[in-house]
Amino acid sequence: MIALLLGYNTNGFAFHRFDDALEIIADLGYRCVAITVDHNVLNPYDSEWKHRLKLARGRLSAMGLESVIETGARFLLDARRKHQPTLLDPAADARERRFSFLSRCIDIADGLGSSAVSFWSGALPAGQPAEAAFDLLADSCRRLADYAAERNVTLAFEPEPGMLIDKLAGYRDLASAVERPNFGLTIDIGHLQCNEHGPPDSLIRQHSHDLANVHLDDMCRGVHDHLFFGEGEVDLAAVFGAFREIGYTGPACVELSRHSHNAVVVATEAKHILEEYL
């Protein structure tokens, strides 16, 4: 039996109230919830967010759910541009908006007792040299890691297709530049299939010491599209075998945001499929 914390991401319940999503996820037997902070989910720009945070902590405790904080809200910081601004933005004030948001997510993780805060680099801005962008990113990550360390929070950086840091090699370079013990790794098993060389289970073993968070989905080689399990090319048996071998006990949450229109059915079917590998 694998002791990882099987969970579901609230971005897959985009059309549900946050409280209802938590109740359904818990009722289905998931042990963890990946909370994507958004307009209606623990929005840190809401005047009552600290009160909502306290209520959420009580609900999670009552439901027996662990949590991890996800920061991939599409339009929370900019209503017109998806995932903007980022830590790569040439403008200091824009970078600071993203940094401030991530800092508030660290505060949320601290308030909930979440295992980690997951985030990514963002895409390289047009006309900006990659080396300069990398330096900006590394500097912000060092600052974030220090802020998180003061609150005993782990950061889990996710390589994301189409972004400056899109592969595990980029994460390794960044981790070497950041040099903070609480700067870990988020692995999306679909991204491994889509964007990396070599089988996902081998890559999981290679990064066992960095691994702090996992996203579960299916994908095909070269196509960044989050698919339901069995619709892509991921060998789930091999992947979960690797988790078993490395003794991974952290969060592993289903990430199927584009399936929100059928959230309850998808979450139910995903639980049945994934239970086979636990």
C-alpha cells in the first residue's frame, strides 16, 4: 500500500462553491485537497480572507483533509491576461504583484497547516533575454523561500510546458541558484510524459529527494493537454510503483481543471481508477 495523500484540485470544481467542493472531495474518500487560490477560493484580496481562512481550517480538520496550496489562478491578478504578471516581468512593480500574491499564499498555507505552496515561473516575456529572466526568477525564489522558511512552509516549484522553466533540468538549475532547503519540486506526471525524455517513473526516482508535491493526470507525448486517466500515454502502474519505491508520502492530487463541467462524475471515476494503484 502507498501512503501518499491522494487528493483532488479545487480547480476541477470551478463551478462549485468552495465549501461544497471540499465536502464532495472528502465524501469521495480523498485524503487531501489542492486548493487553487482564486476569486472565490480563499482570495487573499478579499477583506474577510482571514476569517474565511479560519473557517476553512476548521472544515478541513473536521473532514480529515490535508491540503496543499496551488497558485495557478488564471485571471486573479490581471482580468485581461492569463497568468499575468509573473516573476519574470521586466517591470519591477509587476513582478512585485506576483511576489506579493505568492507571499499571501504562503500565509494561507501557514494558516491552514498546508504541506506546501506550489508555483511556476511563467512564460518568457517577448524580447527579454532568457538569462536575465532566469536571474530575476532566482532572486524572487530566494526571497520567497526565506519568507516561507520563517513560517515553516515548503515551496514546491513546478516545471510547466511553455514556460521559462519547462523541464526538470531547468528546475535543477534553478534549485542550484536558489540554494534553500525548503525549495522543493512539484511533479506533474502528465508533464513528464508530454515534455521530458525518458519514462516518468525513472524521472520520479531521480528526483525523489526534491519531491514535495504531485499532480495527477494523463497526457500524450508532445501535447500539453490534461487528459483523464486512460486517455493518454502515462503508465500509471509504473508511476505508482516509483512512488512506492521512493516512499513518497506527500500530496498527489488530480488536476483536471477543464473537466469542471462534470466535476463530481470525473472525481468519482478518478478515485476508483487510482485506488487500484494504492
